[in-house]
Amino acid sequence: MRVPSNSCAEPLFKDVTSVDLFFTYARTWRKSHAFELRKFVQMAGRTLRVILPDPEGGATIEELAKRSSCSRDQLLERLYEATSHFLNLALLPEAKADVQVWYVPILPLFSLFRFDKRGVLSLHTHRRVRRSVITLLFESGSLLEYCASEFEALLEQYSGARRVSLDSIPLEHRPAPADL
């Protein structure tokens, strides 16, 4: 999945106080936007909320592994890596933002990135091969309202939604914070 390259990232993060992210693990996106994420968490009054599929999701994890063309263990490693990445941002000495990571027992149908009044929606493919996907960038309007309400519903309507900490990650899956 390619969500705006670094050339587009600065406007997405510019003057933003709240970032909401929902995806499977977004390794490429995280690495491409590491600088912007670090800069964002260094500002007081900011909130970064991330929703990831619950690694203890059973059948959900099996299906996600198939969709990601990897083994169950590889997917779990990627999910824990993403979790650690975001939680370690909050541990940076200069971090001032509220960083929240949530697990939800759900199979993502799309990836959602919301930056206050701007958003990105990336549709998933149902094909078993890796390929480009449709990515929509938008400001305001019904699509932004839809994404905002979907994000809140993921946190409020799923009884299995749970906020996680580094202690939630099994020791063997905790990567070092060096890659921030």
C-alpha cells in the first residue's frame, strides 16, 4: 500500500493536533513517515491514536495472514512490530503527545488515515497477489465524516477493543526502539 509519499506527508501533518490511523501494520508507511511521526509526538497537545487488528484474533489473524501472503507467525511479528513502533514513540525523551494504540478484533476492509480535517482512505484488494490499491485523499465532506465515525465506532462498539501497552507484547516479539 502506498499512502502519500514524503512529498505529500508534510501537508498532511502540518498544523495537525490529532492523527487517527487504522491499518493492518503499514510497515512501509511507518518507515516513510518516521520523521513526521517523531516530529508530531514532540508537540504538546497532540494526540496519536492507532487501531490495529488484535493479534489474539484467531480466525481474523488467519485470514489477514492469507491476505498478506505471509504465515501467521510472520503476521504476528509485523503486528507486534507496529505496536512497538508507535508505543516507543511515546517513550522518546522529547515526546509530549498522547499516543494510544488499540487492538480491535476485526478484519480491516480498508486503511484509514485521518489528520484533523484531512484524510486518506486506502481500499484493500480481494486478490491474493500483491498489487497497487486505490488511495483517496480528501478534505472535509461526507467522506471525512464517514471515516471519523468509523474510527470512533471501532473503539466504542467492539467489546473486544482494548488499549495496549508495551507490557501487552510478548517479550519475544518486542523489537528494540532503535528503528524510530
